[in-house]
Amino acid sequence: MQWSKASHQNQLWDTDTAQRYDTPGTGMFADSVLGPTADRLAELAGDGRALEFAIGTGRVAIPLAERGVPVSGIELSTAMIEQLRTKVDEDAIPVVAGDMSAVRVPGEFSLVYLVFNTISNLLSQEEQVACFRNAARHLSASGRFVIELWVPELRRLPPGTPATVGVAESRYILLDTYDVLKQHVVSHHFHFTEGSTQAELFRTPHRYIWPAELDLMAQLAGFTLESRHADWSGSAFTADSPSHVSVYRLGTGD
């Protein structure tokens, strides 16, 4: 069966997944993660408005709005939007349902941001470039587009071995399988219930992007790289950094 993108994403990020997505106080919902993220985005937004691509359940948008930044969002999964609406209403954080590489949100923004590797949910280079161009369409002059993204772990992939183990805990195992020709990764999330020998499997497909390729996508959409750090706190990005936060400014920077 061939699905449309919206149909596929709504099946992947369905009601059950959306209701279990939030982990208050732990993991990516920990204050130590969200605090620096929201602080940095608020600094970049300045006195302007912010737009989050793939806003999800509002993990970042809500604390950013609490810092006084007007936030809007785009989200393809209706279940994730419904979960967001259990926390804040449309007047507080308006959301347009649709594809972040194409949908237009009314108004102009000083900041567009895309966090937690979500640009890799677009499974072709063409869609990823379109995402940059859509960000540019929403920004005011010299506005910024911020992307948080992991660095492909191909150095951990010996020849002839198609997978890496990302996490190995008593109740959770993450296994990533690679198609290096297409730059595709499928993340296999195995969740174990305590006392059970059975695991629940959740798969998520991605297209990985090297930092240099990401910079070229930015140039095609009229952006220049303003800064790149290893995290939201501003740590130096090095060859050993597992991820990066890249800030692109619209225009040549001259």
C-alpha cells in the first residue's frame, strides 16, 4: 500500500504515540535540556515572533512562549496537535496542520526553528531543501533559521555491518539500520515492560544530513551560516560532537 505523506505521518505519530510522547522532567523534557533550548531561542527571536516547524506536543514552544515570545507552529500529525491542545489553546499557540516543507503560516517571523533532528523526517534531499526555502518565505529580512540535528554515526559502522546500537538499557534498546546509498536510517525503538520478555517495537525513518550538506541546502535557500555549536549552551562544535545547533541568517551577511 502506498501512503501519502500526511497519511503515513498520522499513522506513525498516531494518538497512542502522541499520548505517550511526553516524559515530563526526564529525557528531552528535562529542565536541563529545555531550559538552555528555550533561553537560546528566546535570545535569537529578540522582540519578534517565532515559528516552530514540527511543533509536536509543544515541548519547546510552550516554555518559549512562557518567556514572552509569540510562537506559532506547523505540524503534520493531527494527533500531536490534539495533544498540544490539552495544554494550550489556539489563541496561545496557533498551529497550522500540514507539511513543514510547504505549508504557509500567516504573518512574518524573526525566527523559524526546527529541533531534535526533525528535518531528517523529510526523506529526500528535495524535501529538505524545500524546508529551508519554506523557512525563508516566513522570515523577515535578516531573520534566522535554527536547526538542531545529529551527526551521522558512520564512523561506528564497520564495513559489512548495517546497524549501530545507540542505546542499550534494561528497558530500552535503540538500533539504527543504515542504507548509506540513499542516506536513510531506520531507528528501531525496543521498549520492554518490567518483568516481561516481550518488547514493543516502534520504528522511525530518517534521511541523515552531513553538516556540510546542510550548509549547501541553506545557501540554495538564501541563508548563510551564522554559528554552529555542539549544544544549546554554546559548547564548541568539534569532530567528535554527536550533534549540533546551527543558526542560519537570511541574506549574505554582508
